[in-house]
Amino acid sequence: MVILFDQHNLPGNIFEVIFSTTQQVIVGRVLIDYMKKNGGSVSKSKLGQFATKLNEGKVITQIDEEPFRGKSIKLSYNKRQFYDRILTPLRAMGLIEYDLYNKTYKISEKFEKALVDISGMWKTEIVRKAVEVKFAD
């Protein structure tokens, strides 16, 4: 997954950096809130139930953004797209990890470590000796 951002116009939250649509931002945030309310992790079957309820339009939550602020809303999102566009990117970037032994998904800090590693790569690139660039006539 590619994250593109403007350092001078950073959005208000991490979900707006990661996801490209408002609906994805909302679903990603609701998933993380759901996991937080369950101690930071959920079983594979509980996540499947969450995805099914989301697919059926039976997830009710509150969103702290206009025009939804202060209102309970029903949320609907396609189950296949939930796995493809929400869960898979969150796992790939290290925001969520899957514990194969316990069969649980949990919130992870690996994303932060990856960003530290990426900034180290940039520092290395800055001091690397440049190769000569020539122009053809």
C-alpha cells in the first residue's frame, strides 16, 4: 500500500492518511474502536461477526465528525471490501497484527517502528554518494 501525504497539510487523524475515501476512514476508525473496546484484540470469529454485521448494515455507532456529530448512525460496508480495503492494508502496514497461535487480531505498534525504519532509510539516502548523471546530446 502506498501512503501519499502533503507534509504541509496533514489531515487530522491517521485514518485520513491511510485511506482514500471518507467511508473507508469511518469503517477503519470503527474497527479500531471496536478492537479497543474489546481489550485491543478480537478473535478471528468475532472479527468475522463484525464484518457480517457491517455487511448487513447492523453496526450502530457514533461518529465525531460533521454532519454526524452527536448522532447514532447505522453503518454498512461490503464484507469482501472490508477485508480487501480495510483489514488487509491495516495488517500490511503493521497497525493490526494477526496472532496465528491464538487466532486473534490485535492493535499493533509495528506501524510506528516501520516509520522509524523508513526515516532511517531516508537519512542513509541523504548521505549516500551520488552517481554521476549525464545528458545525451
